[in-house]
Amino acid sequence: MKALTYHGSKDVRYETVKDPQLQNEEDIIIKVTATAICGSDLHIYRGKIPEMKTGDILGHEFMGVVEEAGRGVKHLKKGDRVVVPFVIACGECFFCNRSLFAACEETNSGRGAIINKKSARPGAGLFGYSHLYGGYSGGQAEYARVPQANAGPILIPDFLGDDQVLFLSDILPTGYQAALNARISNGTKVAIFGAGPVGLMSALCARFLGAETIFMVDDNVDRLEFAKQTYGVIPINFSDIDDPAEFILENTHNRGVDATIDAVGFEAKGSAVETVLTTLKIEGSSGKALRQCIAATRRGGVVSVPGVYAGFIHGFLFGDAFDKGLCFEMGQTHVQKYLPELLDHIANGLMKPEVIISHRMDLSEIVKGYEIFEKQEESCRKVVLTP
């Protein structure tokens, strides 16, 4: 089959690889019908994620049709159409039984040993996201092996198109969890840092949950304008406004918003010191976005972090967070927890995540797709590819 493979920083290749095979009784093989490039994929593309190996197949947002099912698969059969969560969970361990699927103890045996032998039990395996997360092949391919099929893929009704449901694989539940973690309800004022796909899905979900005011911070004019027109956000371009948090304070009676959502993560454009520290790998992440969130959130408010972070952070300002009595909610998304209700919302026309798609391309054009998305060219918001 054809798939996108990793060969180093900004060196990904669309090439022929071995077809996937069933390895366990609860595996399925799917023929991929749609896949997407995620903002998290850009961390890999830029060479920022450790434990990537030459030839690894990328991609964790994908869906398709079941081609083959292991004899232990209970609810799916050949011909079924499914969306695959990016989190691989067993459905039966201590954490899965508490709906904390991203903390699954059974699908990623190596991560804790790789990072720190004294660390807690490793979290769940992820598709196409390095050997820190299990080394599973991803779905930017013509076919994919999906393990733990009894606890992952969700069956999609025929009347819904691929574009409508594809983002159930990651960014829609990620935005939804971010909004829930931010405790958004009717009348909430929230600031979202980052107008990428997760930031846009966070805005969609914030509106759905009743947010009254949404500030959105980014420097991409096209994305900010799209978010303004689609989700009614108040755009803040940090190329024009040096201190977005100060602007937010000035427009909230100097209190700040009820909650902030950091949809940027560890590659936020930080200070010169942070740039040097992260380049030398002395520290793992920039704290710029988190500092802005802390400053922009009112006392007793919430900072929700769906953005990916790794390692130590320079200038976290924990004292400010303590003084303001802030609550932090963060972590990988427990995708399986939210799939049934989000699928219902899409089916009922209450959520239309597909409106953020700006580019539809053939899978053979995926290398070009990465380049356009990474450089934010052609007003690119989200790239969807079909084999």
C-alpha cells in the first residue's frame, strides 16, 4: 500500500510500504476513506517529537471501511464504516473503567520507561505518534490496522458524509473536552489562544455550551476572520496587540475572563531565552501561551490546556496562578467518552465541524498538504485527504 512515512525533520515521503496485518484477536483492518493533517502532526513534521523512527507511518485522524476483523471483535464486521479515535484504549483497565481512556494502562507499555524509570504508569498508545506512545502505525495511508476494536472505532450511519464525521477522530472531542474542562456554560466569557483546528473546534464547542463572549488570539488574519464570521469571536491579532492578556483585561472590567483555553501548546512563540533553551533541548516547551492564559483569567477561573506540552517550562508563573486561585485542567483527550453524544449532535445538525475544511486533496498530494499547512499558505485551516 501507499502511506506517508517519516524520515526526519521536514522530510516526509509518500511511498510504498507493507500492507497491515491482523496481529491480535481484537484487531481490525480498515480501508481508509478519509484522513486529515492535525496541528499535532506538525510537531512531528518539525522534528520536535522524540522517538520517531525512519519509516514510521504518520497520522492519527482517519476513518474508513472495515476490510477484515479478528475473531475477538464483537460489534464490527466487514463493510462497516467507522471513525477511529486517535487514542488507543483497552476499555477494561483501571482508568478505562473510569472513562479516562487517554490514561489506559494496557496499550503503551514503553512510554514510562523511555521518559523516566520512576514515572507513573504510561498513558495510552496513540496512532502515528512516535514510540513514546507505542509506535503504532498511523492512518495517513491506504489501509490501517486498528487494535482494540471493541473499545475504539465508532460505527457511522450511512446518511452522514465522511467530512461531517472525520473530526470525531480527534479535534472535535479535543475541543469539546477543552470547553468542558473550562466549565463553559450559559454566559461564560472565555479566551482561546490559538486559531488552529483545535482552537476553532474549541470555539464551536464553547458556543454550543452557551459561551457569551469568546476572545480568540492568533496572528493568522485569515483564521481569525473565519472564526469571527463563523463563531462570533472577538479576534485579537498579537502582531498588532503586544499584550493580548492586557487587552482582554481592559475589556472585562479588569477582571479577566472566566476561563482560558490554551490551544497552542509547547511551540508557542516565546522569549529569546525560551527559544535558546528549547533549541538546546535544555527545556521542552515554551511557556508563552500559558503565561498569557494565567494573566487573562479572572480570580477563581479555569485554565484549560488541550495543547500538547512536553518536559519543563520556563517562567511558569506558578505564584500568579496560586494568588489568583486558578484551576488547571489538561491532558490528552478521552475520545471514546465523548463519541456517542458528539455523533448525535452532528446527526441532529447541531454541530458542523466540517466547515473548517479549507483543502481537500488526494492522499498522493499529502507531502504538499503538509507544506501548505505548516507554512499557513493559501488560507489553510484544515487539510483532508482521500486515498
